[in-house]
Amino acid sequence: MAHKFSFYNTLKRDVEEFIPREDGKVSMYTCGPTVYHFAHIGNIRTYIMQDALIKALEYCGYDVKRVMNITDVGHLSSDADTGEDKMLAGAKREHKTVMEIADFYTKAFFKDFDAVGNKRPDVIEPATNCIPEFIHMVETLLEKGYAYVAGGNVYFDTSKLEDYYVFSSAIEKEQLAVGVRDDVEEDTAKKNKTDFVLWFTKSKFEDQALKWDSPWGVGYPGWHIECSCISMKHLGEFIDIHCGGVDNIFPHHTNEIAQSESYLGHEWCKYWFHSNHLNDRAGKMSKSKGAVLTVSVLQEKGYDPLVYRFFCLQSHYRKPLEFSFEVLDNTVTAYNNLVKKVEALIASDETLKALSEKCKQDKASEAAEATDVAQVLEAIRNSADVDQNVKKEFEDKFADAVSNDLNTSMAITLLYDVLKADTNAATKLALVDSFDKVLSLDLIGHALADDSADIDPELEVYIKDAIERRAAAKKAKDFATADAIRDELLAKGVEIKDTREGVKWTLI
Ligand SMILES: [Zn+2]
């Protein structure tokens, strides 16, 4: 039986209890990146909060299947189908082909996506893989009378819907109806201002690199259609949760609903999860203000990507978050303090201490069968010293926090509470490990990798030097000296072994 879970459903403009279609199972769709440029840290914030949502659902007993698209065609510089194709602009900017651009930025995206501790979606589908599906949906929408051909393009006719602005309140709807996108150039082929392109033909861009045959001429799909099709391809006619940034609410998600529900003839997705912007002091993060601040750039500057994750988790996903290096530096300090606390807990438990020391030494000596973090985690999970009552009490509180509109800052407060709690080290560590299923801060892994608790650097230099001297002696067939060096090391508590990968050493 899954834990009760609530979050803010944009469609209902309220925090709502989440009830999936199938008990305990969640089908989730998340809009992926447009791979024409780097994803800045604000984009990555959205993916961190989605990752926290997925892991929180899993923590509460749900089984989540997640699908994400990669937009490698059809996204114009304005979301209202005007301006330049983003992929084409990227290719021109960098004197590469569109496919080269897509490949390069997809890889760059996932490097940063992974680095902040996110779990990859179960299905990742580039839009260019699904052209027949797009054409089929557009054909059906034309047959059903929800679409029309004009000026070479196929448009969705928003006037056919009773309620197009599904995400807006009555007042917002009035305002939107009056001033829809007055700031953008008007496409004269559209019947209604809010109509959007389902399929572009070559008439739009002479030099469009990616184009396919279609019943309406050679062309390419609109941006919105890809999410509807890719979601249905992998998750069927219904999805439980659709995620994105607040930027996506209008027009992208509004249009996704319009075309999906017109195509299907029934409701498509009940719950919409949107995370807010990351701002810097100059305002909203964007790619147009010079150099793009990415997770990789933070890493080059010496910041651990998980510190950035920690920074994001400390604030609520529905609030705008302001980024500054000052705040990030404070987060580094807080993160390192947590690692130190975890390290002290490990050191206070005899079994774990021995195991972690062996883990560090094996790593330092590159032992073939190194004791790894997984073995230490295994020992933490199986420790007989854990007070199961205390553990359950904290785990329940943690589940309450993350299931209450994804209150990640409360979840982190609970982590601090655990570290301060009046219970033994084994219980605390078991809880740090348990909470990490959602937080993914890898505090235990960092505690085990922390150099400050490593072997004395002087001893390390000495060991390396002794191993070299012994190798030289052996090469010169001076076995007496080689043996003497081995004994000398042994006297200092260092055991060496000759392996196929070279000489390995361990402290005994
Ligand atoms: Zn989308």
C-alpha cells in the first residue's frame, strides 16, 4: 500500500491528493531538452526537482515509469511557432550540421543531468525517431476536423475547443483572450491567434536541414506534437503525471492537451507538475545573456555537482530560486559539514570504521578487488545495531515531508534532525542511506572518498618510493635488497603483493 501523496496540480491550481489510474503505478512524461545549446543550471534545476518527485514517489511505494523526449527538430525561437528553428540557428552559429549539433548537445545535457545525481528516464526518445507517428496524429486531427491546412502548413484550430486555456483561471482567460502574444510577429495563415502549427512545410524555411515527406508536402513537425506522440507511443492513451518548467504551461502544455485530447477523444493527463525559475541577480537565467552557466562550468570552477543539487533541494520547487556564487559557497560549507558528520559516524562504529579504512586504502593502492562504497553501504543496511523503531519513526516523517507537495527543504531538515538525534551511529547511518534514495546527495560515498581522513601523505610517498626502489632492485636481480625493502615496508605495517596489474599495497 503506497503512502498518501499530494502535490500542486497546475490543472487544478491547488495541492491535490495524487491518485494514479492503476494502484501503485505511475506513468510519467517529462518534456526533454531542445538540444541546440547547453542546458543552463536553471534548466537542470527543473530536472533535479522532477528527479526528486520520482524518487519521492518511489520512496512512498509507487512504481514509476518515466518517458522523456529529446527535441531535435521543430522548436522555433518563439514558442508561438515564429522566428527561427532553434536547431538550425545552433548549426549556423557553430558551422556544424543539425545532426552534429543534436548529438553534441544531447551528450552535454546528459553529462550534467547525470552529474547532479538524476536517474535517467526509462525511455528517452528523440523527436526525429517518430516522424510517422507525428504524421498519423496530424492526419487524424485533420479527419476529425480539429486541424486545417493553410499557407502550406497544418494548424490546430483552437476555436474547435470549448476550453483551450485549461490551466488558467477565469480572469486569466479573459486577459489571455485579449492580448495573446501581442509581442510576436503574426502568422497570417492562422485562423485564430492561438492556433498552432502541427506540421510545417518547406515554405517556412528554405534551408531547413531536417525535412520529411508528408501528405502536405516535404516538411517537419511542430514542437508541441512531439510530446503528445512520444508520450502515447510509450505510455498509451493515459498518463498520470506530466512534468515541465513553468515556462511550458503556455503555450506548450496547453497545446499538448488540446491536440492530445482532440485526438484521443478523452481526458489525457490528470496531474501537471511544474517547477519554477532559477534567477540570478540580473533576472531569469537564460541562454541569451552571453556565456551559459552550466553544471559542467560549475564543476570546472571546482564545485561538486551534488552541492548544486543540495542548493536546489533546500528550496521549494514552486518558488523562484535566486542563484549566486555566494550562496553556493555557503552550500559547499554546509555540504562538507554534513560529509564530516557522516565520516565521524562511520569512524565511531568499529566494523564500519575498519571497512571504510580498507575501502580508502584499496582505492589509494588501486587494489584489484577493491573494497568499494557498495560494500560499506551493504554493511550499513545489514547492521544489527540499527534501532528499527527509531528508523521507522524518521522514515515515516521523511515520507510525510516529501509526499507533502514535495517538501524537500523539510526533508533536509529531517536529515539534520537525524544527525542530532539521540540514537546510535548505526541507526543514523541507516537513515542517511535511506533518505538518500530521494535526496541523492551521496554523503556516505563522499565520506568514504574524503582525502582528509586518508593515510598520512608522507607515508604514502614513502610507500611509493619503496615500491619503486624494490622494482629497480628486482630488475637488477638484486633479490636480497628487494626482500629487505619488502620487510622494511612490513615493519611499517604495509603489506605488498605482486599482481598482474602491478604492485598493490595494503595497511595491515
Ligand atoms: Zn513537451
